[in-house]
Amino acid sequence: MKSPGAVQDPGAPIELPTALASHQVDYEAELAVVIGRRCKNVAVEEALTAVLGYSCANDVSARDWQKRPELGGGQWCRGKSFDTFAPLGPVLVSPAELPDPNALAIGTELNGERVQDGHTSDMIFSVAEIIAFLSGSTTLLPGTVILTGTPHGVGMAADPPRWLQAGDLVSVTIEGIGKLTNPIIEEGSGS
């Protein structure tokens, strides 16, 4: 779960947490799906009719906090919800312009080096299946943003692990949408 303060604009910095320090901040290129109409219990066959558009997302994750449930961590809490941990953009592409969200190249560059290189056709669940599941017994409101999952190549899987550092530049690219680029800074450094 991302907090409202996690949403970040293209070009704006991603802040490495210092007050609740993390030394294992990771990148995750993901397709963002924005819901355009109120929906609940949507069938898979109708799910894409609820989509307003698609964008790039970086599902920034503090891996050490994901592994610390005793301190309020865990997969869907602190590890994902620090301020600036959800850059989105650079544009919102309509379903008419992108009729098959499961047919897109997706990847991440870290300081100009390609570290993730995948395809949305490799996702475990299709975008329609994700929307159908999340709308089960739950109302999705217009403006709801769904992040769909990341391809192989995240920093924690590297040998040795590769964590984001102040001064890094991370870019998520999705075919048909564009490139989302954000610099990395220490929390409170202001630049």
C-alpha cells in the first residue's frame, strides 16, 4: 500500500529514508493502471472497460523494512509507503492508444545501465485479472492507481545486491508510454 505522500512527479527526487533509516532501497519498474469509473465485482472480460489510462511507475521499496514486521514493516506497510516511493508518469495514455496492456516492453535503467528488461506479457496475472480480483467485494473509485508487478532484475536479486544510493538516477521505460526518470537523494537534503 502506498501513502498519498508516496506519489512523486517525474523528475522529482526519490528520498532515501533517514529518520526511519533504510539501507536497502530498491527500484521496481511497473505498469500503472488508473481506474476511470467506480466499479465493484468486475468480470475479467469487462475489467479493461474500467481503465482511464496507463502510465509508468517505480514501486520503490525499502527491502529491510519489508522484512521487519515487528517494527511496523512488512510487504504492504512501511516497506512501500515512505514519502516519494511512488513516482508516476510522465503521461497517462488512454486505452484507445494502448489497447493491449499485456503486450509492452518494460524496464529500468540505473545510472544509464539497463538493470530490468521485461515484458508485460510475462506478468503472472493479466491487467484484466488484476482489476477483477481487486474489485472483488471492494469498490474501486475513479483515480485508483494499481501497480501491476515488476520484471526480473530488481536490486535485491543482484549478486551482490544493488541498492539505490544518493546521486543515482533511475528511469523506468514502458513501450507506448514513455520514460519516468527520478534522481535519488537523502531525505532532508533538499536536492
